[in-house]
Amino acid sequence: MSMLSHIRNLLPSFLRRKGQGAELSRVSSRTLHRTGMFLSQHLWVWPIMAIVLLMVLGFTVRVAVESTMMASLRSQLETLRDVEAEMLSNWLDSQHSLVLTQANDPQLRQMIYQILKTRQADSTTAAKAQASISLAELRDQLKQELHPAMSAQRYTMFSVIDDEGKVLISSQPELEGVDDLVPDRSMIRKLFDGKTVVTPPFRSRHSLRNESGERLTNQPTILVCAPVRDANFQVVAALVFRVDPRGEFTRIMHLGRMGRTGETYAFTKEGLMASKSRFDSELVLLGLLPDEKDAESLLYLQLKNPGGDMTRGFRPKVRRSELPLTWVASQAIEGRTISNVDGVPDYRGVNTVVAVTWLPKHELGISTEIDADEAYGPLIILRWTAWTLYGLFGLSTIAIFVFTIIVARLNRKAREAALDAKQIGQYRLEEKLGSGGMGTVYKGQHALLRRPTAIKMLSFEKTNDTSIARFEREVQITCQLNHPNTVAIYDYGRTPEGIFYYAMEYLDGIDLQHLVERYGPQPEGRVVSILKQACGSLQEAHTQGLVHRDIKPANLMLNRRGGIPDLLKVLDFGLVKAIDEDRQASLTAHSALTGTPLYLSPEAIQTPNLVDHRTDIYALGAVGYFLLTGKPVFMGENLVDLCRMHISEPPVPPSEKLGQPIDQTLELLIMSCLEKQPSKRPQSAREMCERLERVVATTEWAFIDAETWWARHLRMTGKESTGASANSTSQFGTSASSSQYERTIIS
């Protein structure tokens, strides 16, 4: 079919649509009938079909269960992720509201105004001393004013900063005067543009006191900031609170856990874990955290893909900073909300199923994940069970197949034994004449009649319902034809060993292909005689609504029979097509390219399912052209090129190709047969025959000429009969063609 597809892609194709519904119904009916016949003749197919059906059913169920489980898992992950993201967003938004409420408190604003005035006091010694006493008092007042809110929200520090980020006053006096408490200058600009700011977790550059009063550096920090406005609603300062992300922030993340290995964590746009992992102790053992007291993943662990499962002993060959981000981090940082239940490596290299999102407002990513082994534990059991059953089914299928092969070999040996015995039914085999695509041809004799017979047997390896049906169809169609120029069928049968065969008249002649190859272009008179005989055979077939579809020199054989020299026989009706669609056997595929490329009509290439008897007229004209010139009408570099020529390129007149004059009437007839449009050709074989009768050949071919030729031919071959020669084998469509374009296509 690949060759057909290639031709169809390059050549115009026109398909008739009328009656396609009825044709489809007939094709379906015939297909069901042939399938029923095959199953009834091959009972071993039933158990294999049952096993295959069970395997398909099991596979379908397994896929359905897996899909359901994966969909359920995806839904759980996404739901938990969304709940965690919502909880965290609500908590961060509440921090916005709380700090804004505090910054707008009138009493607190008055204290901050006083701080600003104190900072702007004159720099005299007395003013400095007074200012120092005033700031200390104001700090105590602020502590007292903010204590309820700080206790409720577990704030560890407060500060007031100016528009340059400089700390004016703080609950930790050592921070007063620093200008980088807020790490990002863009955040300071937002504050003094009147917006509240909650920073993502970061490590403070300054030493801060913890709840025990110890001063520690690089402390994880979240700053909650709000603008402080004056009476004119202008931002004059900013109130800043510090939140420890190891507290409520991490607690919210730890609520989103699934099973033994599941966790939910937050991370920054730099790919740093922003909440504390619930597996810090395991991360120390893996070497992802330092083996130190209070070592933690928060703002230390980089979400990098190590390239292998570190829990199973894998260790990367490069530094962690050189590794790529995990799939989770890279997807979220790009702003995607996505899930993956097929499994992706996490920061340990463990295969996990995940659901991840990005919170652009807070510049944080949220990932909910669980180890794939735990998530798919039941599914793994199901898969092992399914594969075990598949294995058992497969072994059963192999056992049945082996049994079938053994039986087939026994049948083959029985058939070979029958051939070795040189006996097929009532026919005794004498010698092998040739073999081809569908079968082998032997010369033999009927056991009682002793009549020389050609016996065609279907090849063992080609014995199937389709080939048997084609074989039977060839016999049934040919035996309906009684014209003396059509090969006669004597018998058809099947031996007990299962060998299909039919017997036909044995022809001791030479086909036209070998005739021209051996003796060159033929005299005009002989060509006219040959074509008239071919027209007679085809006229009978066409009258019965049959189209040969494979007229070519190899299927036309000259013989000397019954005292008549140059008696033509038309062979090989295996590809015949019934014009009456109700009778058509449809054994070739719908719209299939069928025939021999050198002799295909344009419509046989473009619309092979719509050909009628005029396609045989085209092919017979091409045969006449070949006989006159010794060369085909067209010769292309490849099959596509050859088909293109048949469709669109006008043929060179025979006289021009031969290089000598040809009777004008004969040449015009040959050229009219080769018209691209069927309506311009002779409309029947009878019309063509009548036009041949009017040809006055420049070289006559009388009875004595034929007798003389055959006598010389027999002397050259050195045999009384050429029946055993290689030439005669082609009478049954079994000879090897010298060119790939002389072989019949059945696609």
C-alpha cells in the first residue's frame, strides 16, 4: 500500500461518491462472511481470540483504574495546595491589615511625630541630652503601646524608619541609625508611596535578639511594614514589625501534609526554601544540611535537582549551587500553577508527585508533594498483578501458537508428500513449469483421459481465505468464457491434504513478451491477426460484464493447435472486474491500483474502482504498440514517472519510434486506443476488430507465413514442443518478468 499512497500523493485522484453507501454495505457483508468462514475452518483461533480479548479487557480495566487513581491523586494534591496557598495568603493579608491599623492609630502617630521632631532638634549639647532622654521615654511609650499587638502576633521587634530606610527608633536600640534594615530599596519606595509591605522571608544582615534575649546573626525574618501619615496625609515615616517565619508561617505550611512522606513548603524566587521542612533531621543525614545544632532548611536549602536519588546513595559530582533548579521551583518561578502526577525529582532526587503554584503578590511559591512510591503503592500492586496475568496470557498464546505451527508443519509435510508422489487428485504430475505470486504450475496428465494438462496449485504459504477466494474466482470466471481464444478450464478441486488446484488446457506456445524479446518487432499482418483474436476473447468477456484489467504481452500466448498456427490464447483472468457491481467479488481493496504499470490506462491509475471495458482497449492498444515497435509505449525512470506519462504525456507514434513507415490505418487505430479519455477510444472490442479488418498491412501474414515461422521456431528451440520451455510457463502468469514494470500490481 505504500507504493499506492506515494502515487496518490503525486498524481490527480478523483473518487466517485455515488453509491458508496451501498458499496460499503456489500463490502462489510462480504468481510463478515469471509471472517465467519475463516473462524469455522481454524478453530484454534477461538482460544487465542479469547485470551487476546481477556488481555484487552484487563488492560482496559487497568488503564481505567490507573486513570481514576491518578485523577483522584491530582485532585487531592491540587486541593491541598490551593487550601495551603489560601491560608498563607490570608495570613499575610491579615498582617497587612494589622500593621496598617497600628500605623493609623492616632496616639501612635503622635508618638512618631514626636520622634521625628526629636531627631530634628538642634545639635547643641543641652539639646542632645534632652533628646536622648526624650527618645528613651518615647521608646518605652512605644513598647507599652505596641505590646498587646506584638504579643498577639508574636512580633519580636518593632522599628520606625524614615524615607531613606534609616531606623529612627527600635525596640532593639542597637539597630537605631542603620539604613538597611529593610533589604530592598524598592520596598522603601512602596512604603513611602503609601503601600503596606510584607517581605518574603530573608536572613537579616544585623544581629537580632530572639525570644530568649540572645543576639544572633542571619536570623530568618519577615518584615511587616506600613506607612505613617501626618495630618496632611503625607507619609512621613514607616512602622516595621519583625515576624519569625519559623512560627505561624511554617506552622501553616506544616498543616499541608499527606501520609508519611508528604509535605507542603514555601520557597522564594531565588529557589530557597522559605519554610522549615518537616524532614530536617533526614536532610542532615543526606548532607543537605550541616551537622550542627539547630541546623534548619529554612532559607538554607536550595531547591536544586541533584540528578539522582540521594536517599539511595546517589551523590552529585558538582557543587549544589551549580545544579539546576527542581521542576517544582522552575515551573512556579515562571508563574505557573501546575501539577504533575507522573513523577518529578525533588530537592533530594526522590521521585515525587506534586502540585505547585506561585503567589505573585507575595513573591512566594507553594508546593505540595508526596513521594511517588507512597502515592502509588496500591497502583504498583495493581500493575504487578496485571503484568503477571499478561504473562500468563502470553504464555498461553505462545503455547497455542506453537501447537498451531506444529499442526501446520504436519499439514505441509502431508502436502509435500503428495507432491513427491506426483499425484494431485486425479492428475499425475510430470514436470514443474514455473511458479509465481500465487502458485506453482505443473505439466501433468489426467489419470484416465491421458490428456496433457497444466495444473496450477495455490502455494502452501499463500493459502488463506483471501488467496483461496481469488483462486476460486479466477477459475469460476474463466470457466464461464467459451471463446476459442480464451484458455479453457477443465477441473478444480482440493486434495485431502488441503492443496487447492485447477486444471486447464496445456499450451505449448510462446507468449508475446518472449516473442518480441526473442524475435523483435513483428510484421504488421501478424500484429493485426493477433489483435483481432484478442478482441474476440475480450468481446465475449465484455459482453458478460467482465473487465480483464491485466492485458499485457505476458498474458497473451501464441500456439500451434489443431493444425492452426498462431492461435492466440488470452490468459490469467485472476484480476477480472465485474462491471455489474452486484456481481463484483471485491477481492482487491477499494480504490486499489491493479494491473501492470507498462499497460495501465490513465483511469486505472486515477480511479481504479471506476474502470470499465475501455481500460482493456487501452492495454490492448499498448500491446499492439509493443508488437509493432518492440518497445513499450512509455518507459519511466520510476513507477511514479511512468504513471504520470500514462496520464498526461501523449505517446510517440509507432512509426516514429520504429523509424519506418507503418500502415496509416493501423497506426491511427493504435493511437486512438491510447487516448487519455476513454470516450475517444474504440468503444468496444468488436469496434476495434472491425477497424482491424479494414487495415491493409504493408507486410502480409498468411497461413503459410505462420506455418513457416513455427517450423523455424521449433528448429531453433530444438524441441518438438516448446511446452516445457521457460517461455510456456508465462501462460499461467508465473514467469519472472524482466522488468519490475512488467509485473502485475495488486495493492
